[in-house]
Amino acid sequence: VVDPEAFEGVLDLTRARGYASDVEETWEGIASVAAPIHDRRRMPVGAVGITGAVERVRREGELRPDLIAAVRDCARAVSRDLGAGRF
């Protein structure tokens, strides 16, 4: 994404979903899912993610919901440990 408005749209979608994904955007045959880690002020301070072969991260053309849930749950747990509270 090189257009600033399109980039803002991607950021809005990422915030709404609670995770970001990359399917063969960086490397052919590789997909990833990542979620932000927040501190007690709800500021992003890091991320947790997974990367793997497309055929393992996707199922029937879509990212595997169980992997998305695992990444988001892990990010939430770390965020809570940093004092972010529930979200």
C-alpha cells in the first residue's frame, strides 16, 4: 500500500479487527498474523505474531480463525500483564 488514504484504511481495518495479516505480501508462500500488545495507558508497545507456510496458516482461502484467536488471546494476555486491563 503506497497511497496514504489507502494506508489509513488498512490501519482502520487492523484496529477494528484487532490483528494484522500478511499473505504472500513479503515472501511468496508465506503468511502471517500479528496482534498488538498494549501497556497500561493502552499505548501499543509491541506485537506477537505467527508466520508460516500459506497452506498451514490459511484454510479454504481464508486465514485460520483458530490461529487468529490464539494470536489475539496471547497479545491480550501480555497486555493484561502490562496493566492494560480488559478489552
